[in-house]
Amino acid sequence: MTIRPICITGEPVLHERAKEVTVFDDSLRELVADMFETMDKAPGVGLAAPQIGVGLRVFTYDYADDHGNERRGVIINPELELGPILDEPADEDTEIEGCLSVPGERFPLKRAEQVVLTGVDLDKLPVRIEAEGWFARIFQHEFDHLNGLLYVDRLAEPWKEISTDIIKDNGWGKPGISWLPGRDNLEA
């Protein structure tokens, strides 16, 4: 397993729809193992393949429930069914989101409270997960990555303008910028 560099916003693979996985082989298993290693080291609760420069529809997740039961896995070629999204501003205390591809920043974002995620695992076996709360938020965030969207692309004002200024001030928003978990401490 290898910890891979995480692409920062501006890398083209982060801003285009990822391709369906068609080959389930050892290289896919290696990719997923590297994704778990990278996600854990960052640390993060989810990681999409485009975030490490691979334009495939794959993401990993790791988020314990309220009772400490681990929910960790990989989903390949996912589909996501959203519950309703309330038409109100995001709560600045309880709906704060961050992203390893916009490291160190956090902004409020309204998301659906419930989702149903379907896809397959590494053995092409069907996966179906009903999620709510933060677990649902993680799935929406990672699914967006597979469609070329970062959470900052969805922000309402004034957060959209603030995030745009931060990206510009950091020199991000262009190709070739990444960070390496374990070496760079950008998520602190």
C-alpha cells in the first residue's frame, strides 16, 4: 500500500466526470488499498479516486455510527438517491463541511439528510446502503467528486465568495498542486 498525493482544486481530474470502472483486477484492488491508506493518513472520512488523480468512479469511506460501530468500505460505480434538501440556509454550527482537496477549510453546506447509495464492491457484488445524517453527507460529498464537483462549487453566498478568495490567496485553482498526507500538514 502507498500513500498517494491528494490533488488540490484546479487539477482537471477533480473537475470532470469520472469514468465507470469496467476492469475488476489486481490494479483496482491496489488502487483501493492505496485509497484507504491515503484516507486514513490524511485523515479523512472519505476519499474519491479523482482526489488522487485517478478518474474512476470509486470512493472509500470510514465513519463510525453513534455507537462506535465502524462503517468502512468501498463503493464502485455508485448511484445515489437523495432525500429532500430543505430550502433553508445551512446551519453554520452543525452543517460545516471540509474537503481534502481544499485542505484546512470548512464551510456550511445544506445537504439531504437521507440517501440511498447503490453500486458494487471489489468482487462486483451489489452494495446498498441507506444512510442519514453525517454518513449521508459523506456519501453525497464523495459522489459529487465522481461527477467533477467539489463542495465549494455548491456553497451559497457569502461562503462561495469567501472560498473563492481563499483558493486564489493560496495559489490553488490550477493544475499540478497536491499535498502528501504524512509529510504535509494541510488538514490541521
